[in-house]
Amino acid sequence: MADDFNRGDFWDGEEEEGYFDEKRFPRVWLLSMGILSVILVVGVVALAFLALFQPTPTSTLDLSPTEGPVLSPVEGPVLSPSTSVPLAGEGTEATPTPVRVQGTLVPPPSTSTPVLAVPQEIAIGVYVQVSGTEGGDLSFRAGPGTNYARLKIVAEGTVLKVLDGPSEADDYVWWQLQDVSDGVVGWAVADYLEPTVP
């Protein structure tokens, strides 16, 4: 092949034959290579253009009043596991908002107060309310019986804490109570007490 270039008759001859002699390198091949190169360049440019303008997926939070939080695309801060979130009492007021931690939605803490159930019967540690005295109020005595000294009169609606009892005396059931308003401890008849919440 190297000898072909050195031969004098290689460059001689008609102008249209020259180096691209149909026998050595057909023009159809040259044209095909040019078309394939143009298609390749156009394809690469089109893919790069599509990659630049393709939207990135985000997520939203949809809260339904009857169901819990539902995960759907939303924009928002993504925190790494080492990121700390200030808690209430650390110098900032905390506002309950959902936070995304590595793709997982963390619901805000519940701000509702638990509802305490009213106990069904009087027992030690239960709170009771003075009720049913029909305006006569309740005697708070030094011991479980009518013969003990009256310490004070407790008004209708007063909340008391049960400390001890029951004790039966003078045909009544007595409970030792503490008035939560002033801390006085005494005994009262169970007939005028109803379980309540503090």
C-alpha cells in the first residue's frame, strides 16, 4: 500500500479519480460515513438537551381529616440523620411540622392533651368531688366518725384527693381526704363524694 503512494501514476490521471478511486475507496462509503456522523452528533445533542430540561420529582404531604398522613410528592427540607432539630424549651419555640429524613416523612408530634377517664369508684389515689349536699356542704372531720371534731366545712364542687379508707362508723363509709386547694387532711362521708379527674 505504501508503494501505491510513491508510484508516479497514482496522482496522475483525470481530476475526478485522484485519491478516491472507485476501486480503492467508493464514494458511497464516504457519503454513508458522513451521514452516520451527522446523525450521531444530532442524537447526542438531543439527549443532552432532554436531560437538562427534564423535571426532577418532588413530594407533597396530603392530610385527610379522617385518615392519617398520606405520602405524596412534596418540596421540603431533607435532613440527614446527623441534623438536629431544636426542641421546645431550648430557646426557640417549636412549631409542629412534618420533616423529611432521608425520604421518610416524620409526622409532627401530637399537641393534643390526653383525656383522662373518670374512675368508676372511690379508691386510694383517686380524686373525688363534693356532690349531692344540696347546698349544705360537707363536714371535714379529724377522724372517721361523727364524734370526731369538725376541721372545716367543704363547699359543693370542691376537689379532694383520697388518701386512706374506707372505714365504717356511725352507719357511714368514711374516706380520708386531702383538700387540694389548701392541703388540709380530714375524713368525710362517702355518700357526698363522686369520683372525678384532677
